[in-house]
Amino acid sequence: MKIFLSVAILFCNCHLFSQTIINRDPEIAQMVHEVSTDSLQSYINTLVAFGTRNTLSTQTDNKKGIGAARNWVLKKFNQFAQNSRGHLHAVIDTTTIEPGKRVDVPVILGNVMATLNGTDPNDNRIFIISGHLDSRRSNVMDRTGDAPGADDDGSGTAAVIECARVMSQHAFPATIIFVAVSGEEQGLLGSTFMANKAKKENWNIEAVLNNDIIGSNNSNETDIINNTKVRVFSEGIPMNETEKDIAKIRSLGLENDSKSRELARYVKEIGERYVDNLNVIMVYRTDRFLRGGDHLPYLKNGFTAVRITEMNENFTRQHQDVRIENGIHYGDVPEHIDYEYLRKNTAMNLANLANLAKAPPVPQDVKVEIKNLSNSTSLSWLAPKTGNVKGYYILMRETTSPVWQKKIFTTDNRITLPYSKDNYFFAVQSVNETGNESLPVIPEIGR
């Protein structure tokens, strides 16, 4: 299958441009096709049947509460591992949370993790897909009443499980971690534990796709019904930058070119390449207005992360006890899930994870030459230290464009373009024989 895009290819630094073809990788296209609405529905129905998945709920009951839920997710991961040729391994990674805000007794917190180990021993890159396993009622401290959490975040957890099911039967040079974290509703506890551990142990996390509320197609108040759009939130100026770095970002006009924003552009391009009838909407915010999610602890630790969320949230269903009040049906129950919409959003995640994990690492030491004032732009870079590289894409966009507009292919490690760096932004990404592209790298100043 092929997609024809208006991208440019440059020949020998001359001004000749033509249309090129970007291929859908057949292996990724097949994986996208295997994402199943029936599987997603069965996962959500099972999660809801645990009654509540509140982080403070029972961990000893075999059928109810967060303990039973995380054991079931581990069981699913272990089932998938049997067909993974030894590449997939699953654990519940635990820590003890002491009493504090939204935690009134010591609690054993457990993140259910399945790691699909990369096949290249020299490639230590890690890509993460995350959803939160826990749910809540109107009162976040209510640990016994039913809290179905079908959409928040049964949908994100189901997407994680389904991606693990399909992708565990394939091999990738880089490592992929599928994780259902706990403690999100209690204050991002599970993701904070994992992100802090990753930082301490020097994990080479290149991207985190946090999925939280991705399965419902309609909003309250505005009554919009649409299952063709999904949002991706990304930070602008990184949380952990110094004042000196922030001043540099501003001087170069790169407020919209953080690594997380480049990931968001990548998510949009790859998602729309592989999933029909889905428009990925980039939102230039770290999260929704004055709200937060499980990607934040990764950002605080300097990792690249985005949040993926349905386009139209319905607040009569989030953090609400199940009830009928003034004719309105409150509560986060499975009947409100659009499983075809959830399938598309899951497939969008899968396509991005697969393309990233199959792609070579990013090019190294990407520079833009500033020795002389010029109406052309000269870029240079070094090959990644590992991976099989066919060549490189030079990305271009006007300063007002939210997405990359041109792709220029070259097999060299240097290029001069007849476009002014005053008027365009540039980036470089590695590409392999099957057309899988790395994340883009914005050039540093070269002297």
C-alpha cells in the first residue's frame, strides 16, 4: 500500500524537485489491521467487572479491586509472551506509598509492565505506551463503591494490552514497554515511580505515548459527536530547561520545537499514514487546561512524552458515581464506549510504536552552518552509532506551519538547500530500507 504525499526530493544540490512516494510498511500495515474491536471490548468489560480499581481498594480479593485487576493484566501479558519467541517478559513492579495527599494508609502500588526486548544488542532505545489501570468515584477516597472506569482509563489500558497482543508476535531492534500504571487518580503515583526509576537507572527512553481517555466519541454541553479526531498534547518549552537554555530557545524561535512537540508531529504524520479516517489534532499545551496526566513525571525527568486523549470529553462520565440525576445518566460505563473509535486510536498508537522501534536511531551532531550570512541553508550531521540507515530526510516547514511540509531525501551527511533559515525551520531524521523514520532532530548552531 502506498500514500502519495507532496514531498520534495533534492538531486545534487540543484533546484530540481519532484514528487516522491512514501510507503506504508507492509508489516506495520498488517499489525494495524489486526487491532480488534472485539478484543478491546472484552478487555474493558473485564476491567469494569472488577467493580472498582481504586488504588486504595482491596489487593487480596481474587475478583474485586485493584489487586485482582493488575493480576489479570499480568496474566494477559504472560499469555502473549508465550507466542513472542522469548522476547516479551511481564512483571508487576511494586513500591510502597506512605500516607499523604489522597493516600490515607500505606499502600503497595503496582505497575503492570510487559517489556518487548529489542533484537539489536547495541540499540538501547526504549519506547513506552502507557495507560492507567486505576479508576475512581466522585469521592477519590472511596475504595469500596463501584467505579467502572470504562473510558477513564479502561480505554487507555485496553489500548496498551491490545498493542502488546499484536506487537509481541513481531521483533523490533529497539525495546518497547507496555505499562498499565496505578495511582494516577491519587496523584500520578505510578508514573512518578516509573519515571523516577528510569531516570535513576539511565533508561534511554526516546518517547512515551500516554493514553488517557481515548474511547468515547461525544461531549456533554456541546453535544458534538465525532469519532474521526483525536488529540495529542505536547509541551512547548521543556519543564527541565535552564534559564540559559530557555533564552537560547527564544532567540532561535524554537518555542514550538521541543522534543515532545516533534514527537507530536511524528504521531500525527505516522498515525494518519496508517489509520484511515482519523485526524490527529495537535494541541499546543502540555495537557488540558489546568489539568495533568501520567506523561508529566516523564517530562519533569527530561524524557520526551505526549498525552493522547479523545477529541470530545464528556464530563458527566468522568469521576462520577453511576446514577441518573435530572434525566442525565452519570458514570463511566462500557455502554458509552465507541469501540471503532477506540480501535482507530489504538491502531494509531501501534503504528507509531512500530515505526519508531523499527527505525534507525536519530542522526547525531546535527548542525546548521552560520559562518556567513546567506540565503541558502547548509546542514550537516553524523550517522547514528547503531542501526541500518538507508539515508536521511531533511524536513522543512514555514515558521507558521504546525507540521513539516517538505521531505528531502539524501544519502549524504551534508546538504545545502536554496532556502533561507530566516524563513524556514529544518530538521533531520534517519530512515532505513523499509522507510521507517526516526524522530526528527532540530539542528544546533555550527560554527
